[in-house]
Amino acid sequence: MPKQIITTEIETSTERVWQAITVPKEIEYWTPNVRDLRLEPEGNFTKDSKRIFNLDLGGKDATLETQVTHLIHNEMFAETVTGGTAGVHEKVEHLKVTFRLIE
């Protein structure tokens, strides 16, 4: 199965980066096309949590729904796309995204 690896270096604490990718208001700041992010159950970022993104895709409103499949707090999480109007789940058979923090 093909994989894509993207590395981003950010000069700040691991805790601050973790907040930027897991806290709804933080991710909206760092990712301009994310208009809103909800967690279900509300406010809980845990294994099996759902993340529902409201997106601006080139001026069109869309949603993207994911489910957290793996989680080690302040170290890594992985999620898979489960739905949404953006249609990502319809374009690929399987999509898993992994975020890993390395100091």
C-alpha cells in the first residue's frame, strides 16, 4: 500500500504542537481551510473519538469526518476518514493519517 510521509519542523514545545493539532480552536488557527472542528463525544479527544471538520474547499463548504484509531497522549495519534461531504472516503479505499511528535 502506498504511503506519503510529510515532516514539519516547529520550534516550540511538544505540548504546544499537540494542542495545535488536537484542540478545535487551535487547529482552526493553524489550518486556514478549517472553519470549525467538533469532537464527539463533545470535548473528548480519545481513541474512538470522532472529529468532524467544517471546511472551506475553494469557496465551497464541505465536511470531513474522521475517527481516532490510535492514541498516545502528547506523542501520536492516527485517524481514518469515515465520511463527510468532501468525499475523501469515496475517492480512496483506505486512508489513515498518523501524527507523530518527535523532539
